[in-house]
Amino acid sequence: MKKALLIHGWTRKESYYNPEYPTPSNSHWFPWLSKQLMLRDIHAVAIEMPRSYYPEYEIWKNELERFELGEDTILVGHSCGGGFLVRYLSENNVKVGKVVLVAPWLGLIERKPDDGQSEIFDETFFQFEIDKNLAEKTGGLSVMASSDDMAEVKSSIKIITDSVADVKITTLENRGHFTNRAGGEMAFPELLGEILR
């Protein structure tokens, strides 16, 4: 049976511990996408990464590896989750199915003096070298970008597309960072279409 593993991004600590907000794996388009994939007999699991307000690579890696990865495994990563997949696939000898990176972020932060960013994000999370042959480990590698996303995300996408051969990029107009600031569920038919293509 085909399966899809969905990996959310970094979360602010105040949102993570706020009972009014859904968990990261139940935010934005994740519930909608999970249901759409289920309707197509693709078993979808949105992985809840521990302490996503301070991502630690080895912990995220262990969570992903709880699942058997193979050519029937679709991987979808959003933001930090997309950057995580780039590192994981670069550093591991695996062969997976379709991989879609939604607004992937590689930890780039526009810093201001004493902004405290180093305390909320472990910079070693993205200390790795991108495998230029990464796409060969997949059944197709795609990036979904937005015309009005943050500069750090646009720079991350450029790094990925400049480093890896055979990446398909789709840019959608004015979709921000593909999040719903209100915290509710949202549809993302373009992503579903890319996964099923």
C-alpha cells in the first residue's frame, strides 16, 4: 500500500504550548491533505515532531525512521520540514517515492543584533551538504513556492534548486508561506495535484 509521510515545520513556542492552537501536524492544510490522500487509498500520516519550537535533527530523524521508507513512500515537508527532508535524503542511502517540498526553509534567518534567534533554533539542524544527486533517490522531486514568501524561504529554494539537478519548481501567486494564520484547516489542491502527478 502506498503511504505518505507529512512533516510540518518549525513552530513558535507560544503557539506550541497554547491550548487554543491545533498541534503542528493538525494545522494549515495537513488535515485536508491527509483526508484527500486517504480517499485515494494512500495511507497518510502527519508526523508530530517533538518540541517543534526547537527542532533537533537526531530527534526528527528518529521520528521519521519509525516508518519504513521505500519507493512506495511519498514524502511531503513544509518549511523546516522540507529542509529537514533535504538533509535526510542528502545524508542517507534511501530510495523513496515522490517528494514535495512546500516552501522549504534551510534555517536562514535575517538576524538583528541581540534578537535571541540562536536561543529558539539549533543552527546545527542545517549543518550539512546537499547531495546534488538527491533527486535520483526519489520518484520525483518538486518544490512548491509562493511569489510573496519570506526572503529566507526564497533564498533556501534558490540554494536547493542551484544545488540539486532535476528539481521541478512550481510558483503560486500570493500564497505567503502556505499557512493559515487563524490556525484552522485549509485546502491545498495544487499540492494534492503535484503529489498525484
